[in-house]
Amino acid sequence: MAKVTTYDDIWKEFLVINKTENINLPQTENKIYDIIHSAVKHFNNKMHEDSDLEYNDESESLNRQLTNTEQLIIAHIIRYYFLQNGLTYY
């Protein structure tokens, strides 16, 4: 089986770079999935035809192994969402 990037890989990367209150982070699996889905869609949109990322909730993984740079970009997209939502909230 080919190596793939898991949701845990992405979420752990996000937690490493996260500088927001953990109380604001989603606590349910479904909400975390939704955030990862949004970040992957945003990534695909920005990369245009160069990106073919797909997510699979059943296996909790993407369709391929991300490069370190790609994984970091997706983690930063998630962080951006949280920071943006924090500004909107306040």
C-alpha cells in the first residue's frame, strides 16, 4: 500500500504551529474533519490544476503522501481559519 498523509499528520502539524487558545479548537472528530476538508479544498483551489488532493474520512487520510511543504501549507491554512474566526468573534 502506498504511503499517504493522515488526518492525524495534518492535525499534529497544525497543533505545532498553532498559537491560539486550545479552548477554541474543535473537540469532535466531525468538526476536525470539516476543517481539514476546507483546508484541502482551499489548497486545491489555490494550486489550480497542480493539485489533486482528495480526502477520505473512512481511512482518515488523503489520497497521497504530502511533501513537508504541502503539509505545512495546509496546517497554515487551518491556522489562518482559526485566526480569522477569532477576529470575527471579537
